[in-house]
Amino acid sequence: MRWVIAQPGTAWGLLIILTLALVIGLVLVGMNRRVILEVGQVADRTKVTRVPVQVDDSLATDADRQAARRDAPKVYTGDAVLLTALADGVANLPAALADATSIDQVDAAIRQRFAITETSLRLIQSQAAGGKPTAAWRRRADKLADLLRTTPLVDNETYQQGVLTPGERVELVVEGMPPVNLRSADLINIDGRRLDAQLRMLALSAGFAGEEIDAVVNSIVDRKAPTFRLDRALTQQRAELAAAGVQPRGVRFNAGEVLFTRGDVITASKLELARGESQAYWTLGPAYQRYAEVAAMMGLGALIALGLGAYVSAYSPKLFARSRRLAALALLFAGALGVSCLWAILQPRAAVPAVCVPPVLVAAILVVAYERRTALAIASLLGLASVLAVRLPIEAGVLPLAGVGLIVWQLREIRHRGTLIRAGFVAGLLLAAITLLVEQLRLPMSQPALTQTASSAALAGIGVLLACFVVLGLLPSIERSFGVLTPLSLIELRDPRHPLLQMLQQRAPGTWVHSMNVANLTEQACQRIGADGLLAYVGALYHDAGKMNRPEMFVENQSGINRHDKLAPSMSLLLIVAHVADGMELAREHHIPAPLWHFIEAHHGTTVVEYFYHRARKQHDQARKEAGATAADPPEEGQYRYPGPKPKTKEVAVMMVCDAAEGAARAMPDPTPIKIEQMVRSIAERRLADGQFDQCELTMKEIGAVVQTISKSLASIHHGRVPYPEETLISKDRRHAPGIVVPATGSVASAG
């Protein structure tokens, strides 16, 4: 507990890493239970059952259900009104004709419907007794009604469909009657040429004879309407009920049996078998074996997360100590791993691009956010985790590592937007070629495998290019999330047309020229020691922005009149030191990114404002001589120091030296390379002795390189001029004019 309180940043870092370990482990466990296959994919390994398993054969079951649907009867619904009308018409015919003495007395409609002749009239009238049909006629009529209910008369279209499948089952449904099962061959076409003969057989079966048959047949033909129609909704319902009643078929496999081999094209049945085997193993398999696999997955996840944490702690300790940035990094890692897994689940044939593109995207983001070494290490760990999660073979692990290495190699420095696109194109093309080579080892030589390989290579290459486009669009978000500045943004900030720089040029032109010189010196010195020269250049442009509030208080903006001559040293100190706070306020007001603030607040560190400190000591000594023992205490050095902080980065430390050296070089009366180098070295040594470099990890070797670079640059700026004959420059009378000094060498210099 004491350690956690003493080092909260490290404690939070460990908590974040442990959480990431848990997340990676759970992802590995979850993916290990899934079958990453799809129909049409070429298997890259042989699948053997791990436990005896009874697997439902869904294809066979589906085939049985389809057969049940086909065998289900087609349901024909009878027209009860029509059937009743036909039966009643025949049954009541003797009563209708009983009173007719001749055919002329029969209603024309009845005569036409039943085809009544003189002979049939007398025959049918003989079946009436007391004005009612005889019992025998009624029995024949009832028999006819039953036959009509079990003999479907259908339209031509329905009949033709039934003829195509003569053995098909048919179910007749009439309201109030039990269903009747027939075959489609029993259908009668009301528009067919055989209708008359079929109806005669029907009437004959009912017991009618002679011209009675003609009357019955004509009564039905006259209506010429189907007595049954196909009920499609009810037919579909019967089919689904029949399919639902089919029992699933299963296939049993013993442990060690082969489900499919390397190079097999996965079919729907093989996919179902593989999924069933996996489910059976994780449900019924040996508990110790399942627990061992889960423990192994969790252990691998912990190793990957701890490896990430160890690397960041060793090589980026500031990142590890900043819990917000470390949390963003962990979230990025976990999110990219999730994208790889989801991609592989949705498109198993694209498993190779799924484990390559997200690590490349993360590598590009981290190159922008931090630096290439960190990007290479973390993205490589992500690639390893993705391969483990998707369960690709070891040779496939080369692909994400190659993709990460290629993109990091291409993104040396992003100073132009086209750099990302060019890097994505080159890295994508090379990764596609490497994918073709690796996939030849992973898959056997076959036409489906070659097609799958070409598809994977194309997706990997295009994915890398698209990842770079994504990074290009996410640059502002990356800067905000990680608190960094990309070279692209730095290039925009170095533009002299930036509003804050334009204000500085207008209000304090001398300070602007000084800032430009310091920026050039700082960039060269930082590049010499491997620091970020572009960041240092831009930071140096803004470091003295606060001087524009009181430009006349600084020597580079004065024109012969020094305002400090009339001020007390303590007041001058306040005015000089205030430019740091004023610069910070202006930076926030103009939305200058936070990484540049340190150049403003720390470019003087906690150094002494020597001119006014010595002036105050001198005035105190003078007052002491005049007042004697009653004089006030002498000013302390600490009272004349800048508030700090000290430089925390090499770039700010280098700029501190360049800032002091540039001003001192301009004040030198006779700058020579030797004098300039001595001056620069003296400044650097004083800053070092004063402890200004204690927090920035600037080594003695780097300080020496910085001194040499600054000295060489200042010497080239303040080089000596070619002497001219003094007769051609000034006349003898003006040689000793006020404000002009003629050195012994004959050169001319301004006394200002």
C-alpha cells in the first residue's frame, strides 16, 4: 500500500497491463472455442475428433424434411355449395318432372340442363311416387353425391400440374366431411375430352342406367365448374407439419477419426461436423484437458500483455508512468485484436488479412504518436496475439510481422500527406507478394487453394493501403488521444502566416528575427544528436511569443533607448520574467498544441537573470558604502531566477543553449570562430553546472556535439567581412565622426 501511494503512476500502469492481460486471455479462450471455417474454404490442416461425439447430420435431416414436404399431400378444398347443388338437382329431378304430360311442359332451363327427351322424361317420371322421388332414386342420388365428394373435378391448370406427378398424394377436404386421401391421377379435368366418359362411369357407379345417365352427366357438364380447388396455404401448412415430424439424423464419430484433411474444400456437412465436434468437446470432453487449454490461453495472454508492459516500462518509462496514455495504448491494442477476431469470424477465408491489417494500422498510428521502435515492438506483439487468436499455423505468423516491419520501415518521417499513401502502397504491394509465398507453404497446390491464396494476398495488400488512408484521416484524433504532435501538424505550425507568428512579426520584429535564428540553430543541433529537429524548430519559433506584450523591454526590439535604465532591477526582473507567463497565455489563447508549451515555459529553466542580478548587487554595494551598516541585506541569487520548470526534453535543453548563444553572439564586438566556440561552451557548461539539464537526459557527449554544431553555425553567420580601402568608404574628414568606429584593420562597424 505504501508503494502504491508513493508511485501512483506505476501502480496504475500495472493495473492497466493486468487488465489487458485478462482481456487478451479471454479473447484467446473465446476464439479457441470457435470453428474459423466457412463453406468453400480450403482447409489448412487435418481435423481429427478429440472425443467420441454424436453429431446431428443437418444435411441428411434437411434432405429428409424436404422429402417429407414433397410427400405431404396437396390439399384440395371442395366447393360445398356446388356439390350440394349438383346432388340436390339430380335427387329432386323426378319430383320436378312428375306433373309434366309432355316434354313441352318441361321448363326450358331444366330441359337443357338435364338433356330431357320424351323417352328420358317418361323414364325419370317413373321414379316418382306421389310427387316425390322413389327410395331407389334417392339411394342412387345419395351415392352420386358421395362419389362427387370423393372425385375431384378440377380446372385444366390444376389437372396438368397433377398429371406431371401422377403418384402425388391428394387430400380432399369438404366442410362437414372427413378428409379423403387420393392420388393426383384421380383428378378429373372439367375441360378434358374424356370428361363425358368419366362422368358416365361415375353415374353408372352410382346405379343410374340408360338415359338416366345422360341426364346426370348433362347436369354436371352444364355447370362445368371445378368442384375442388387447390388450397395452397393449407397445403404449405401440411408440408411444414410433415417436415417438423421428421426426427433428426445423427452421425457418430469415435475419438481419433478424421473429419477432413488438409487441402479439402469445406462443405456444409463438414462444417457442421466440425462445429458439432467442437461443441461436444467443450461440453463433454475431459475436464482436465479443457481446463489446461483455458489456462494455457490465459497464460499466453498474460505473457503478451506483460511483454508489452515490460517493453514500455524499459524503453518508454514516461509512457508507462502516464496512465492515461498507457490506457489509450491498451485500448488500441485490445480494439485491434477484437477487429482481427471479428474479421476472421465473419470471413474465415480472409483470416490472413484479418491478422495482418489491424497490426499494420496500429503500427502506423504508433509511429505517428510515438516513435518507430515502440511501434515495431507493440504492433509485432499484436500480430502474434492475432495469429494465436485466429489459430493460424506458425508460418502464417510471418505475415503480420512482415507487414508491421514494412510499414515502420516506410514511415521514417511523415512530413507530407503523400508519405502515408506511398508507404501504404509500397508496404501493401510487398506484403501481398510475401503472402503469396507464405500461403504456398500453408495450403496444398490446387485450384481452390490458388484462388484462396490470390484473394488473401489481394485483400492484405489493399487492406494495408486502406489502413494508411484511415491513419491519415485519424491524425487529429491521434494527436488529441496521445497528446502528441505529428510532423504534418508541426509543418502547419511553422508557417509564418500563423496568426500568433504574424502578431510576433508585427509587434516585436527583433524578437521574430531572434526566434528564427534560434529555430535554425536548434533544428541543426537536435538533428546532430538524433532528437526531433522539426519539433525543436517549431517550439523555438514560439518560445519568445510572450515578448510581444512588452517588446520595448527587450534589447532586440530597442532602438537606442533602454527603458530599464530608469527602472529598479527588481522591477525590470518582473517585466523580463513575465514574458514566460505571457507566452503561455498566448499559446492557450491561440490553441497552440500542449507539446509546444514546454518550449515556452522552460526555455530559461530556473536560470539567473544575470544582468539585473549583478546590477542589483552593484546598486546594493553602492548603497552600502553610502549608508554603512544600516543598508538592507544584499539581493539573493534565488530572487533573480526564472520560475522554471527546467527542461524535461532534449529539444528544450538544446534550445535553451541556442537561445542564450544567439543573443550573446550578436552582442560580441568582434566575433571569431574561436571566441564563438568559447562563448557557446561557457554557456553550456554554466547551464550544466547550474543543474538545468538534470531532467532531460542530455549526455556529455551530446552536449559536446551540440556545442560544436551551434558554434559552427554561429561562426558562419557572423563571419568576417572582406576589408575595403578606407578611401572608398569614407572621407578623411568623416573618419572620426560620432557613431562610426574604424578598426585598425580598416573595416567598418556600427557603434550601435
